[in-house]
Amino acid sequence: MQLAVFGGTFDPPHNGHLALCLYARELLPINRLVISVSNNPLKESPQSTDRDRVRMAGLLAETVNRTGAIAEVCSWEVDRAYPSYTIDLVTYLEEIYSSPNITLLIGEDNYRNFRHWKSWEELIRRCNIVVFSRESAAEEASLEKLHEQKFHRIDFNLPLSSTDIRDRIASGEDCSQQVPASIWRYIVEEGLYRSTEQ
């Protein structure tokens, strides 16, 4: 099995996440895409609950699957009572899917911080890694040059930020053009990210 893994806090998922999933499905030789909701130890704690983030990731997967069923959501990382790292997730998925060929899908920020990941050298040995980034960003970093056989880059420049979207919602702005429609409805209905002063 050719398995792609796209992990993130998804707080909230946005159109950049959707585009990355669609690019991966069309450009890579994969037959399953696992969207894994995590608590990134390199980032601040999420503003929304694990339950809300898993549900929004599910809506993201549903949106991807409208044009070809491939995506599923994994809540294994947030279901654990202690911190989880990508290397742990890879081990779990190898057991569940009987040692599939795993490709990690990462964005530009994670690419730049990859050396800070737990067991990052082991991840390079065990996985293929596809980086979705601007061409200039890939040129500035050195990991690709050190491990050219394991890193592949897809030119991708869609500057959306979950942090920015949360801040804009807290300010009362409409972000319906930045997130998939079903996720925007969920955010509005659940009152997520709104300022307590509103």
C-alpha cells in the first residue's frame, strides 16, 4: 500500500490544507491519505478542543473525497494521554497497515524545523518525504541537499495560516473564503475562535 500521511493541529483546517491534499492525490502515487490530528509539541496548545479539531478534519476529508475517495482521519495522536510524535505515528501506521510504504506530507514551516523533530533522521530512513513549499524556501534549506533521495518538493504557494484565521475570526471577520464551506459552517455553529467580548 502507498500511504500518505498529512499531520497537523488543524485549528482550523483551511483551504491551504485542502489544496495540499488534492495536490498530493493528483501528483503522487498514493492510494490512501491519512489526515492525522495532532498536538504539535513545537507549537502552542490548540484553541479548540480535540473533539472539534477531529470533527473539522473529518469535514476536510469529506471535502477531499467528493472528487475521489482517498482520505481518512486518524485521531490516534490526540487520543493518547501523553505527547505523541510523528515517529510514533509512523510506527503505529506500519502496524495497522502491515508495513506500508509511507510518504510524509509536510509544509514549508515543518520543513524548516525538521531537524527539531524527534528522531528526524530515523524518519528520513523509514519514509519518503514530500515538501510543499515555494521554490525559494527549498533552496534556502539544506535538508534536501543532504538527503536528496528521500526528499521531494512540490511547488506550492498558498499563504494561508490557521493562526491568522483564528485571529480574524476573533476580530469578527468573515473567513468563509479561507476555509472549506462545511468547516466554516461548523466554526460558526459551534462559535469557535470568537472573542469572549463578542
